[in-house]
Amino acid sequence: MTRLHLSPIFNSGEKERTLSSRRQGNRMRARFKLFFLSALCLLLIRPCHAGEKKPFWSRFSLKVTAGLGSDLPMGDVNDCLASFNNNEVFEAHREVGTGQVVGEIKTLGTGVFHGEAELRFDLTPRISFGIATSVPIRKRNESSVTYTIVGWAGPQVMTWTFRPDNKISYPIRLSAYYTLPLIRRLSISIGGGVGFYSAKISQFFRFDKISPIGKLSWSTWDQVAERNFAFGFHGNVVFEYLLNNRLGFVAEFQYGLTKISGFKGKLKSVNEHGDSFEKDGTLYYFTEWNYYIGTRHATLEIFKAPPEGGVRWINDLREAALDLSGYSMRLGINIRLF
């Protein structure tokens, strides 16, 4: 009986099929590994790219503006200077033209140059916060008026000289803004906030008198009062036009409401005899009777305690205040930092 030897052939074919299956399995596993590694890389790489793109809330910008604004009221400082100069006696002589009143006491200038730099932080595309500082303001002048009384014994010549000097600083101003787009590249931000202010009121005053017999007498009062920390409020409207991704042109309107009181300081007085005195206290505003002129006018003076009427007939007493309220219109640029 003849046997057929097919096993080698069979074994060879079986081996080829087994090897082919293994190759296909290896390819599948390789493809699976490649797919798995690719997916893992995508998962790892995407967050890195997202981190490289800075989120909106981390952006900072620097806004620098300058311009002019409304006249500052200045408050009691100018009120007292105007009250002294425009008292009823002086005005009557000026109107009639007697020549007995020469010169005038001038008020401090109220026009102001506004300059501000603000670092702005964008929390969201709509909400942002800013911290700003402004150029300090200083107002000072010197003026005098001479009043001559003609009496039976001869003329008595009196001269009053005022030298006021006010300094106002805006060390920090905090603001919050809400921004809305208007048209392409143009947006509007509406905001407001609180500011921290410091101010100094200085005034040198000299009184000279020549009596009818020609005797000269004089006295000076030099007082300086400060308020180092005070609050004020403001509102802003800012238009920004983007020139490119980094630079924008801005136009800003700002209104501030600031009235500072509670000034503390020192007064020094000296006369022709060398007599002097000093006193510390609070700066007060009041009206008093001036015996040399024969009328009432407003005065600023430092007292340790609120003064009473006395021989000066003091009325309308209160703490002196400096009014810095007003608006400004400024132009400038906004630079996006990072």
C-alpha cells in the first residue's frame, strides 16, 4: 500500500500562513502603538500650545494722556483772597476813583494742565482695572494792595501783601472699567473709582503801616498746613482706536469730585520789635471784622482750638477746605505691554 508524503508540503504552507498572520499582527500592533503614541502626543502637546497663547486676562497696557481741563474752584483759599480784595470799602473807593486804594489782591490761577499715566490690567475682554498717577499741581502768586486813610492828623498808609502757595499731589488713583466695541478698531470704556490725594496750603502775609507821624510798623504771619491722605472720586470715559496690535490712540474725559479738609499745620508770627509767637493746630475758615479797613472779610488762620468771636467778631467758623473738583479732556496713547 502506497503512502502519500504530503506533510512537508503541508507543513511549509502552514508555516507561511502562520508567518503571514504574525506579520499582520505585528503590523496591527505597530499601527495601534503608533495611534496610541500619536494620541498621547496630541494630548500632551495641545495644552502646551494653549499655554503658549497668553490668555486675555493676563494682558497689561500702559496709557499715557495729557490735556487741559476746567478751572479748579480751589475753595477757601481763593474765596478769602477775593473777599479781602473785594470788600465793600475798597470797592466803594475804586468805584468813585478816590485813589486811596492802589493795587489788588489776586486769586490763584485755576487753569490746570493734566497729565496721567495709568497701568491697566484686563481681567476679561470687557472688565479691566487701572492704577494711575498724575502730574502734581502747584499754584502760587504774590500781590499787594495799599489803602490810605486821610485824617485830620495826616494820611495813614497801610499795605497788605499776600503770598499764597498751594501744592496738590495725586499719588494713586484706582479705577474699574467696562469696555464695549463700537466699530472696527474703536471701543469705549466707561469707568470710575477712588483717588488718594495729598495737599499743602501755605500762605505768607505781611502788614505794613505808616502812621500820620511817619512811624513804620509791620508784622508777618507765615502758616503752612497739610493733609497727607484724603479721598476723592472720579468718573472716566475713554475712547480707544487701535492703530495696530500693540498701539492705540485714546481720547479721555474725566470728572473728579474732590474736596479736602482737616488741614493741620503751624503758624509763625513776627513784628518789627522782634516779638514772635508760634502755634500748631487746624486751619480754619471764618469771617472777621478788620478795624483798619472798617469792614468784614474772610480769613484763613491756624488755631489750636476753634476760636470764639472775641474782639475780632469771628463768625461763619469751620475747617478750611480745598476744592479740586472739575473735569479734564486728555489725548494720548495706550501701549499693550504683555
